[in-house]
Amino acid sequence: MNLVIDIGNTRTKVVLFDQQNVHQTTYFNNYQELLHHPSLFLKATHCIIGSVVSHADELYQVIKTHIPATICFNADTKTPLTNLYQSATTLGSDRLAASVGAYGLYPNANVLVIDAGTCIKYNFTTAQNQYLGGAISPGIQMKLKALAQHTSKLPLVSPDFSFHQLIGNNTQNSILSGVLMGSVAEIDGMINLYKAQYPDVICVLTGGDSEYLAKQLKNRIFVRQNLVAKGLNDILNYTLEHSKG
């Protein structure tokens, strides 16, 4: 089995794959918590770590003692995509991994992956399987926190995913309208811009806020949860296959 560790800004996701099938998924508040659950390491023969945070070396060293065939996904890791991102060393592992995951589902196609988590990340791959890059904007939680932190009087509002008002009739509802409805409008607008250049583009939505957004967007999209973990597993298998011989 493959152990896939996806260290994000908000939480760490650990997924055990049996071939291409998800065998077990576990969430942690941070990667240090994972160190207290060594039983997960004993179930796998290979491991890949993808991280968007610094200082994950401790985790790599610990896991490598349990699973010698452990790799850290970075700019030098081979993938089935041609990476044309100009600053490849600063590219978040989750962005490229999500696109690799989508490539496994929609090869040889223009694909826009929208990862709606801590940030909203847009990742575009051409029909020639070339990763070009995309865009990054604040996610829903980040927008809500920013309004409270960077103003004197606006309160910190929790997301209410049952909220659908365009016109907020009080401060809380105005914030929810601006953040929730605004995020939907942003994503729909970005999809329309991509469609103007690539009419046949396939749009794939993933990430923690994807369930809410999928119900609000006007554009046709595919929702694929665990896309980053799937991509990391695909990269691990690709690495193992191309290291043979």
C-alpha cells in the first residue's frame, strides 16, 4: 500500500491507497500529530509527502525509518506533466499534485482545476499535458478573517453555507454576501475567462469548500474530492514505475 501525506496550511491529510483505491483517510490538525500515530506507517510499503509548509523535515526523517521508500514531492520529482511554471521551486506541491490527479481522470485535455481551501487556487493544464500555472486568491475563511483583522469595527463572522442573500440587510449578512456570493462570482468569472480562450476546457473543483461552491456555481463543473491526494499517489506510482530497471 501507498501512504500519501498531504500537509496543508490548515490541516494534514493522510491517505492509504491500495493501488488506486482509497483504503483509509485520517486528518490531523498539523503534521506533528501524525508522529504520534506510527501504526499508520506500518501499513504501507511506499510513501510520498507533499507539503505547502516549511520545516517538515522532521516528519520525513521519522517516516523514512519506518518506510525506507519515502519521497518528498518537490520541483525535481518527475510527473507525467510537463511543468512550464517559471518559478517551479516555489510552486506549491498541492497545486501541481491536483493537476496530476486531474490528468489521470482527463488526459490530453485542457483542464482547469480549482482548489477551494485556505486559498482558492486555479491550475491550468493544456491538452498537450503541459502545466502552465494559474492564479491564487484568498479562500473563504481567509477573507472573513482578513475583514476582522484589518478593520476597526467589522466583526469576525463564521461562514454560514446556508446563506444565499445578495443584499445584506445588516453587517453580518453584508459580510457573508461579500465573501460567499463574491467568491462564487469570482470563480464563475474566472471560469468564463478560461472558456473564452479554451472553449473545451474541463473544470474540476476540489478542496474543503467545494461542496458549498459546487451548488452555487453557474458553470458546469466536476467535483473531485481527494484530488490532491490522488495526484500525489499517481506521482508516487509514476516515480516507482520509472525507477524500475
